[in-house]
Amino acid sequence: MDERFDCIIVGGGIAGLSAAMTLARAGARFLLIERGEFCGAKNVSGGVLWGTDLDRLVPGYWQDADAGFERYVAHRRLTFLDGRSAFSLDFKSSHFDEVPYGGVTVLRARFDAWLAGKVEEAIAASGAEDSFVATNVLVEEILKEDGRVVGIRAGDERFLADCVIVAEGVNNLLTRQIGLEKPYVPADHVAVGVKEVVRLGRSVVEDRFQLHGRSGLTNEFVGECSAGVEGGGFLYTNADSLSIGLVLGMKDLREKGLKPYDVLNHFKAHPAVADMVRGGETVEYSAHVVSTGDLRGMPSEIYADGVLIAGEAAHLLLNAGRAIQGMDYAMRSGMLAAETVLEAKEKGDYSASTLRSYRQALEGSYVLQDMRTYQDAVHLLHDPAMHTTVPSVVCDFGRQFFSVTNEATPKAGAMLRTAVKRHASYWDLVKLSFKAARAL
């Protein structure tokens, strides 16, 4: 006899686990299936989980001695690079020390496993003994009857449910199988994320980046970091290591004939970055496809009869230059998907007309509101001037402004005009400024 659940969740990443936690607390009967050996087994390196939704899922998580995060973000930095220089906008404030934290750095293998443990605790606390987290299981097919999703197939086993939440990640083969995603996503709607974890030791991390306790730093980079390829770089502090990497336009990377690891090595060799990673040991490396935040890359819809799409399977991500947001979008979408399932359960109706409220909830949340508001900023970051001309002008101005010589010093305005003359035309910068003003 086929097993039947209120909901099946495909994927044990942040979106899937957030959905599972929401269902567990409500006492719903669910099955979460993860193809890795454990939740987080397929994820390497790290990033930043922004916002305070984690406190909604695990209240007071920072008080847990074994909490799965590395450091909270207390220091933000945006750096423009040319070949030899770095010009940074730097912000640090004690208000970042307040809880719940507004952002935490995570290493996904550790964080996801910790969150999965919290889901197991929630299952036990709610008495929902028929709910399970099943790992090392590959979902091969989404089952449909009369056009409606009714469950999944894993090997020879069939599992049925009133609703399926697909949280499979960016390589969304099941979403395509359902017919909600195009068979082919244009290369300019996705990027390549290449990352390393570089171990330095806790004391070195804290001394080098002026940290205390569990405070941490995030640093985004624009310019020479990407070796002329459309994209940007990042560096985040973990407990005893750094997560460093790049997000590179897949189409531009392919057209320039470069390899992701070569571009990453170029980034790490920049004088400003080399000082940050000096003496470190690379302990993890990964390169994989990521979404760019372009709304044109989203599936045709994120719900249908008996199914909801959450997290990066729905291409929910935003990089508008201020931060790379993806894990927070995954968390919120997973929570909203589960809440929609609970509403449908109460009505006894899992049709698309009921599950449409998931789309409405996402549209009403910061996720799709921000993705719509900052679409122009997403496109602005693809402008070649943003990773060539702008960093060159900024760094040239910085060299003039911060150099003290035994000669007459021109005013700052004259220095800026000199920098612009060397690297751009005033008209091009005026057009770019108008574009940026509209985007931001």
C-alpha cells in the first residue's frame, strides 16, 4: 500500500527545512526527502543568511551553544578594485550587535544539519510521529493523476500526498518535469558561483578583521576581481575560516573562454585580497549554477494543482549590489509554502485556485516586492561599465586623494575630473548615473 502524507517536501535545504519546521509545529503529517547523506551534505562553502526569519523558526537560536551559524554580521564593506588598488565603503555599528541578528554567516553543511535536527525536535514535540526526514533518497519522478500532482516516486517506492513542495534547488529538473519551467534557461538568466573555504584559525580571523566574540564581516567586491568577466566577488568571515568567491555571468564567462577557478585565483591574487587570505589553507571548493535575480528566469508559475515551488527552484534570489540574498528568500518562501499547505488542509482543497494564495503571499512579502523593485539594479550590475569603468575611476580618484606629495595639491573636484578623463567620458558617466538613480 502506498504511503500517504499531508505534504511531501522534496529537498532538505533551507527552503525545504523551513517548510518542514512550519508543518511540524502545526502537527501536520509530512515527509521530507533529501538526496544527500544528511541535510547539508551536498552543500559546501557558505554565505550570509540575512534577516530575522531564523528567529521565527528557532526562537532565541543565538542562545544555543551548538547553534549552526558561524558569526553574526557586525561589519559591512563594499570594495571597488582596479588592478592594484582597492577603494572601500565601510560601515560598522554597535546596533548590529543587537538580537535577533540581522544577518549571520553560515557554512551550509553544518547549518542545514543543525536546522534538520531542530525539525526532528519539533516533530517529537508536536507528537506528529508519522512525519519523517528521509535522507539519501533520490526523487526520480513527480506523480500526477488527471493533471494534478499526487506524490513522488523514489526508485520502486511511491509516496502520495495531498500536496508536494518542490524545494530541489536551482537545478530544478522536477519543476521542469511538471511543466512549470522551460526545458532551457537562457545563459544570461543564470550565473556561475565559485567558492572556497579558506581556514585561518579563529584567532587569526578575529585579529585580521578586528572582530570580537561571534561578530563577523561581509565584504562585497566590484571590478578587477572578476578578470573582466561580468560579475563580482565576496568574502565572509566564519568562526575560524573565510568563505571567498565570485558570482560570474555564465554567458560572459563562456564567451571569454575562462574557467571559474582561474578567475577565482586571479581574484585571490589581487594585492588587497591576498592580504586577507594570506597563510590560509583551502579546505573546500565548489562551482555551481546560481540564479541572477532576473524575474525573466523564474518558472512560468510557482504553483499548480497539488504542488508549490520554493527557494531557488523558483529562482528566488537577488543581487542588487547591496547584498546577495538567496537563503533568506528560501527560508521565507518555504515558510509561506507550508502555511499555504496548512490553509489548504483546513479547506480540504489543494487545487491551484486555493494554492494561488502562496503566490499572493510571496507577492506581499519582501521577497517578490524587492525582486520587482530592484530589477533595474540587477540589470545595471550586468552593464560592463560597472566592473570596468566605475572601479577604475573610483580607484584612480582614491590614489590621487590619499597620496601626499611635495607638490601643490589640486582640489578633490579636479582630481575626480582627471580620473574621469583617464577612464571614461562625462557623457557615459552621466547616462550611467541616471540609470543608477532609477535602479536604486
